[in-house]
Amino acid sequence: MAAVTNGRVLFNSVPTELPEPGKTTVYDTTQTIDLENAPLNGGFLVKTLDLSIDPYMRGRMRGADVKSYVPPFQIGQPLVSHGVGVVLRSENSNVKAGDHVYGMLAHANYTIQKDLSMLQVFENPNNLSWSTFLGVLGMPGKTAFMAWKEYSSAKKGETVFVSTGAGPVGSLVIQLAKIDGLKVIGSAGSDDKVQFMKDIGADVAFNYKTTNIKEVLQKEGPIDIYWDNVGGETLDAALENANLGARFIECGMISGYNSGGAITKSLFHVVSKSISMFGFIVSRLEPKWSKDFFATIPALVAAGEIKHREDVYKGLDKVGDGLLAVQKGTNKAKLIIHVADN
Amino acid sequence: MAAVTNGRVLFNSVPTELPEPGKTTVYDTTQTIDLENAPLNGGFLVKTLDLSIDPYMRGRMRGADVKSYVPPFQIGQPLVSHGVGVVLRSENSNVKAGDHVYGMLAHANYTIQKDLSMLQVFENPNNLSWSTFLGVLGMPGKTAFMAWKEYSSAKKGETVFVSTGAGPVGSLVIQLAKIDGLKVIGSAGSDDKVQFMKDIGADVAFNYKTTNIKEVLQKEGPIDIYWDNVGGETLDAALENANLGARFIECGMISGYNSGGAITKSLFHVVSKSISMFGFIVSRLEPKWSKDFFATIPALVAAGEIKHREDVYKGLDKVGDGLLAVQKGTNKAKLIIHVADN
């Protein structure tokens, strides 16, 4: 068989504000690969099926000299994100052709993997779509579940405010909070997302682009728990309307990712209201909570008792658009790049 | 006996920036009291000995309409703070003449107390000066000890950064951290305070007015624990130089008390470095830690193994100056208003 094109999405330049398709990243079709004969050198060949686009990826689009705990993308090299693939050929005894793998995948149609250090073979007993493992059963779902269990100290009758409540993380937080008997206030950036938050059980759901956040929280609060995905003014509003002893779960601060950092003006309430604030990195919670997660969430998802949505972009050439949409919040739900069918 | 003057310090106007002696507060000598015959109505008469001036008092100098968990001072009424007094007469069976009381006292030479709801009778077995019970053995000492025990998760060999390390809270934190085997970095605003921090064991001590905080922390960090009394730029420097999994103990944010609030620009590190931030109100920690505190700290203070300093202003007419000094940081140590000898 002749070589086929191996499309790739390369990191091309460091953005100063929003990532620009074609400039920050470029779709490249110059590489080819011979799927039957490419040497594996003891490794295995993976065909990419689905890739995840997540807000945190903006933090990796930085110069090689800027330190952080997640390494930067490298100029001229493919992006990397969570993904699902199928193994086409293998010389590794732990992986065989036909296996499905989950983990960090380069943005390319095909990759040759040395070993299983970045990927794991996984089963799909409930026969869910592969992309499910990038959303509610993947990193976003684990983020919501594990940090909620670890930090919320949720008590029945309390009130939680969830920002980006229609996203893959926030929508699971809303459903976990309702299972725990809390009053849930959710915010998102479109009327469609507001409707989805209501559909999954939010008691109060509003569009932050057309509604004053502080007024909603003054009326519906004070809040005992804040799930923060945005930082900045929304965090200030939450601080101002927090209850004594509130817990703030700091999952992300997207309002500052494309503007050099979110400014917080009301942090003094952390002192005056005895607030605990928990930043976290989900991989540090996995050893403790992984078993619980897989024991409860997949079955609830398969039974339709936990709802989730996806916004699927088809083709690697759409990665740039997807990255921009996630930073602007114009994606409708968990953004998936569907690269190939099984 | 004829009536004597009962000097009082009244809250006179809400400050917009720093509190001004004679404007924010006024010293008033128009009231008299007959110490032998003033009716007690079942209560008791207290002569004020020492009063504490603390940074948090700035938060009580606000309009009656601004909500917070500490009530505002009332215009035309005396200030209230932690104090020590001696009972002159009593009609309450739980208190007798000669008893010493500690708790919230109005800023007046004499007060008639209804009951013991704001005060407690206390012993002084080590024969320490009464003002000690307003500093290292009072609210500041409890603040340092109880929050350190509750939140620091200190491990030998870690590094802690203590802001306002020469103050009554910070200086005890430094000594507790050294007892726990940590490397201690302390900051304060004068060379005299820097010397005091070295004297009590700080490994690195610097004057933040003449030294770049970020450069010190870059060189001596990263930090595992930050004891925050100041907020603002110092907090940003600590966030930028924190280790993965750092604990931030949020005791105060004086940098914003007189300017409408401290601005934080680097809060995203809470997410990226998995930082936990703990605001607290010491009264909420007392039930859990009071016994431990009194079992360990008074004896160490009496033995000279824990060091502390006081800056004593003599007379109620100096309260206004004391309030301003504490907000500007020009006090040399724990600020005490010495009102009368025993």
C-alpha cells in the first residue's frame, strides 16, 4: 500500500490574545506515512479517532522560556491533547491491533507510539461513543467528580454557584450538586446553554452576557460553594456574595487566559468570611478518586441519568476553529474534533 | 468621693483612606463617673488597664449600612477593642472586685458591664505584664498559633514566607515555623524589624521597602507556605514563587484596607499550582485549639523561649495616633495603649 497523507496540526506562533486559526496553529498535509510498512521499533501505530479541545490548552501556547507545571507546546510540532485512538499495528506485547487507547495524543491522523507512557488501553462495556471518554467520562468528567468529592464538603440545603455550567465540567458539577441535595445556580453565555442547565436540574440558570451576576447572587445567595471556571469579575461577584465558611473550588480562570491574567478585587472576603479556596490539578486527585469515579459515573451516563452534550467539529483542519471557540465560549458544549470513524 | 473624668475615644467620622487622629476618632473628656456610687444594676465596674490596637479595626470604621461579619463602630460612641481591665466593684456573683478581665472593652477609662458576655475573668499564674494578654497570649498570639496548627500542614524542611514578620502575629508564626523545622523568610518595613526577625530565628529577613520581594522569593523560594497579612503585590509575588501544592494562610490584607481593596493579578497560580488558600476568623478556631494554646504558649513566653515585643503608647488620648501607626506600619511592634496602672 502506498503512503497516505498524515495530516497534522502544528503550533506555529505564540498568541498574545486569542489563538488565531492559521496563525497560532496551522493544518499541515506535507507528511505521509506508509501504514503497513512504517517501522514501529517495538512500539505501535495509532489511528486517531477523536481529540478533545479544552480551555487549559491556552496555557500551553506560550514561549518555551515561560515556566509552568504543564509544558509549553513546541513551535513547529503538533499540538497534543486528550484523545482516543485505535491501534492498527503493534510490536508491543501490552497492546494489540484493534485495542482502543486513551490519553495524550498528538494532533495527527496517525502516530507511532514508543510505549504506553502517555496512553492506556481501555474497555467500553456500555458501548458508548468513543468521544464520551473525552468528556463526561474523560478529563472533564473526572475534574468535576474528583474535585467535588475532595473539596466541596457539600451539605444538603446549601447553595452552590457553578460558572460555565453548561460546559463538560460545569454540567456534571450541577448534576452532582443536585444529587447531593443543593440549590444550584448556574451561569453560561447563551440562552441555549441556559436552557440546558435548566434541563439538567439547575434551580436558577442565567446568561451572564445579558444578566447582572451580582444581582442574581444577591437575590439567590449567599453561596456556600463556588465552582470557578472563569475568575475575574465573576469570582469577585462570588466573593462578595459568599457565606461565612464558603468553599471555592478553583478549576480555571478563562476570563484571564487571553488578556494576560484575570484581576481580582474582592479577595479580602477570603479573610473576612473565612473562605477556603482550593486550586487543584486533576491528575493529583486521580489516585484517590479514580475507583469511585469508574464505579459510579459510567453506569449513570449509560442509563441516561447523567446527561451530557457534545459539539463535534469534523476533521483535523477544524482544530484551530475549535481552539478559538473554546476560548471565546462560542462552542455549544464539550468540543470534540472527530478525526476518523473507528 | 466626687465624680472623676471618664475619658473616652469616640468614633467621629468614616475615613475614606487612612484614619486621622482628631477626625476619624476624637478623645472626649466631657463624661464623668462617680466610682463609688454609680449604679451597677447587677453588673460590675471595670477600670481599663491596657487596650490593643489591631489592623483589623480599620474594617469596623465604616458606615452603618455596609454589611460585614464584624459590626461597624457607631458614630458618636466609643471604639471597642480587645483589652484588659480590673474590676473595682461588682454586683455579679461571678465577678469580684480585684478580678482581672479580658475581652472586648470600650475605649474609656471606666465601663459598667452588664454581665460577662464580652469579658472573661482570667488568671496570671506566671505574673506576666497585663499587656501580654493582648499580644502573644491574646488575640494575635491565638491567631498565629491556631491558624498555623489548623492550616499549615508544615513539614520539616519546607520553606515558609511570613509577611509582617515582626508584628505580634508574624513574629509568633516565625517562631512556630522554626520549632517545626522550616526555612523561614520574613518581610517587614524597617531595618529594626528586620533585625528582630533575625533575632527570633528567621533564616532570611528583608525590608520590603528597600528590597524587591519577587527577587528574594525567586532566590530563596519556592515557598510551600505563605502567611499573608498584606495581600496585593506581596500576595502576587508569593503566588508567582509558590511551590506545587502550597498552602496560603490568609490572615489579613492590610495593603488594601485604606485604598478600597487590594488588587490581585496572579491568582491563576492557585489553579496552575494546586494551591489551597485559607481565610479564617480566629474565634471559629478557638473551640478546637484553645486548650493546646494555653497548654504550650504561656510557659514558653514566661521562660523567654518565645520572644515578643511591644510598642506602648501611654493614655487614651493616643488611640488615634496608634490606629494610624498600625495602618501605616510605623509602629515598632505590638501596639498597646496603656491606660492605667493596676
